[in-house]
Amino acid sequence: MTGGTAEKLQSSEPTQGIVETITDGVTKGVKELVVGEKPRVVPKPGDGQKIYEIDPTLKDFRSHLDYRYSEYKRIRAAIDQHEGGLEAFSRGYEKLGFTRSAEGITYREWAPGAHSAALVGDFNNWNPNADTMTRDDYGVWEIFLPNNADGSSAIPHGSRVKIRMDTPSGVKDSISAWIKFSVQAPGEIPFNGIYYDPPEEEKYVFQHPQPKRPESLRIYESHIGMSSPEPKINSYANFRDEVLPRIKRLGYNAVQIMAIQEHSYYASFGYHVTNFFAPSSRFGTPEDLKSLIDRAHELGLLVLMDIVHSHSSNNTLDGLNGFDGTDTHYFHGGPRGHHWMWDSRLFNYGSWEVCSSDFCHHIWLTVPVNLFLHMLIFYSYAGIEILTVKREMVA
């Protein structure tokens, strides 16, 4: 289990991987750690043949692997042509969902099936007539809420918020697909989206950069909720203080956190995701998670994250299923869009129905690429493990 004593890892400036090339739109905490910012450069695809030199046994499958790689290059070329490159395309989270400027809050949501939409929540007493949204030609609904007269935010931090839509399936309230925090109130069944924008004095500021990449990884896989010896759901804070030092003592140099994206069904271990950009509130706040990762870096531990990208919770109350009242918004329609074994929805990887210079919703990029970059910048993760389901169910 221990694999011997871990080599001592020296801290370094976080100029590895994508972190070394993040641009200006990052949070204060991560930005303070970046020494020399420079534009991100996403390499062009190669010829895809190097893999056969690395693993000659793959040559028996060359025709199929070459086909799959050609499909990647075809889609990548379209992104480069129509979206300004993978770098720009991977920053959808900076435009969709809630974004804050000096003047106020802009909220955007892609819901092409909806007939009308309004932003509702504690801030406007859940009045669907108070803040109605407008739709563009690509099915993106938008509203701008200026600051209050005293300069304060139109939506207070911690407020419950949802989008109310008149859809082909009736009127429904949904949590934003891009929500940063989601909470199940005591005694309630559905989760609520939370407008998460803590004041500067409450935001966690990272103190420790990512450790240098070790020559070899010794990864300890863990689940936050099940990490306590006590019969309880463990917290980010307890994991930080009690579990991380033990992982370090055992000789590991990386900790992999099993899926912590918000999920309504706890027994799914986090693999029935409802809110892809929200770390689970069962374990604490996003600031608590940042503190956990910062402590891991202090101990010389890299932090890896599972990403559930190919399927999503079947829940229509607080997930993506039927978000805009249609069966095919994010997923394949009919039986092809349902995983019989997991009872989950399967993303439509081939969807490219809404493309413009500003918005494109090819779902396999909208979810995992934006999620990865969001988590990397806001939470300082070092990498991801991409989890999938049976290939024939998502092909």
C-alpha cells in the first residue's frame, strides 16, 4: 500500500500544464500564484501515429483508431474555424450562467426548447414577472441586473436562484446548468441553486502552489464523504486536517478525489451528477474545498479529480434531464439517451445545433472541457480522470 517512502517534493511556481498559461479572467486566489502570465497555447493536432511507436500492439486496431482520431481532427478544425480555437471555446463558463461585472450581474442560459424564461429567487420573492429574460437566435436566454443604488449586488451572496421556464412539458423551475453551488435545505427534497459570490474578505486565497510533477505518481484514491472512521458524512475540513496528513505519511504524492460534483442521490458515490460545476455541498462550501486543496499542496500532494462526463442524473427536479422541457436538449432522445444499467441520461456527443462566434454547444466540450478548466482555475486541481460508461451505450 505504501510503496516505500515518497521522495521529498519541492514547491514550485504553478507554471505547469494549463495553469502556466491562464489569461486575465481568473480568480484572485489563483492569479496571485501565477508568476509569468502568458497567453494559453493549445497545440494543433498531430498525425496521430506516435501512439503506435509507444504501444505496437495497437497496430492491430489501427484502422479504427485512425478513424476516431480523424473525427477528432474534423471537429477540432471546425472549432478552430468557427469558435476562435479551443482556448476560447473552453471558456463557456465565463459567458454562461452568472457572471459579475462592476456594473452588475449577467445571467445567460442555453434553453432552446423554452417558450419563455425568467430569473426567480429570494432576491425578487420568486416573482416570475419581475425579471423576465430575452432569447437570442441561438436559444440563449439572457438578463442583466444592475447593481443596487448603493452599489451592492442585485442578488445577495447565498441567495436561492432558479430559472423559471414555460416549456413544451409545462412550467418548471430549473437550477442553472452552470451553477457554482447547490444546496438541499433540511427537510426538502429538491436542491436549490445558490448564487455564490462571497465578498473578498470571505474568499479563500491560495497560499501554496502546486508541487512539482514527480517522476512517478503514487495516487491515493479517496471519497470525501466516506473518509471518516465515524458513521457520518465527512467534511472537506476534516479531510483536510485528519486524512491528508495520513495520506502523506503513507508515502503517496497525489490524492485523487472521487467525483464530488453535486449529486442528489448520495448512494451513487457522486456519479449521478446533477450540477456539474458545483462541488457537493454535503461536505462543505467551495471555500472549504479550496482550503483542502491548498493544504494538500502544502504537504506536497498533487490533487486529481474524477470527471463524470458521459452521463448525467436522470433527475428532472435539479439536474439537466428535461432542462428546457425537451428530451433532446443535452442528451440523445428516446432509448439511446438512457443508460439502462445506470438509470442515467447519455449526452449526445454528436450535437452541434447551436453555433455562433459566441456560443457553441457541442456537449462533450461544453461539459468536460469547460468543467476541467473551471476546476483547474478556481480550485487549482492538477489533473483529471475521465470516467465513462459502456462504450456502446454512448457511441
